[in-house]
Amino acid sequence: MWTVEAIGETAGRVWEFLNQHGRCSLNAVKLGVPAPKSLVDMAVGWLAHEGKIDLSQEQRSIRVWIKQD
């Protein structure tokens, strides 16, 4: 079981990855962030819930990017 702290730290890593790489597939984020895939999924959910990122379904992949204010 993951702790809230681990999810929050991974959310920071996800945000940094997206900040560096821009709009990416969710799979690219999972491969690029050094954390278990399930933890990355939770971190993406955290960021989406906080309104920090957007997601969209594009053909067979999910794309994710940082929201612009």
C-alpha cells in the first residue's frame, strides 16, 4: 500500500516530467517517471483532481499535459 507522501512525491515527479516533455502519452509518463506504474497512475489522478493537468483520449492512448493558467 502506498502512502499519501509517496503519491505526493510521485505527483511532483510526474509534473516535472510533463514540464520538461510537454504533452505526452500516459504510457510515456509511466516509462519516464522512476516509480511503479500503479503509483504513477495515482499521482496522475492526484494532479488531475487538483486541476494541475488535463487528460484526453486520443485513439488508443491517453494524452496528459500541464494545464495552462
